[in-house]
Amino acid sequence: MRSDKHRYRKESSGRKASIRSIGLEDFEKEVLKERIPVLVLCMHRDPDFHGQIEVIERVTAKTYGDRLKVCLLEEESVGVFMEKYGVGGTPTFLIFTGGREMSRLLGQAEPGILKEFLFRTLACDEGG
């Protein structure tokens, strides 16, 4: 069932704040072949889910706008993805650039921690 497909897309203050829901069949096109960095959200739909989504939307829209794509793995894809990419727990946030994983963050994302993770990873990717 793919009921949450693209459910999290929304616009905010003229900035791209959308979170695209993807399955494994979309992963190559939406993540590996993307030209801009992609933040992949490997998360189960647990009681903390909506709070984490709000933090991610707030941090990514305000700071990165359309310079960062955000993809949420569909619930039925999480287990297979975790096994394939060696993800040890959820939530895990992974950044892909140019078809390869650059970095990952395991655990709840407080705004400051998420900002630092994104800044550190994306600055390194830009040669900074």
C-alpha cells in the first residue's frame, strides 16, 4: 500500500519545503541520480514521527530551500533499506550526493543537531 506517497509535499514561504515519500523502486531515480544533495529519512511511523517531520521541514526549508532534496522512505521499504545499507536503527538520516552516501546521523534529530549535521556534511561536499 502506498497511501503516504507524496503526502508530505508542501510549499512554505516560497521555499521548497517538500518531503517526497519514496519506495525502493524510486530510490535510484529520486536519490542516486539526483544532481543536488538528498537527505534520506529512514524512519518508522512511531509516536515521535510527526515531531521529527516538523523539525526536518523547519530546518531544511529555512536553511537550504531548493538546494537540498528530502526523501522519506515509505514504511514498507524501511526494513529492506536498513538491511541493504547497514542501517542499525531508526530514525536514521542519510545524505547522498552524486549517487553515494556522504554521511549519516542515527537518532532523534533536535534542530541544532540536524543543522550541524547538514552543515558539516554539505560544507565538506562543497569543498569547505
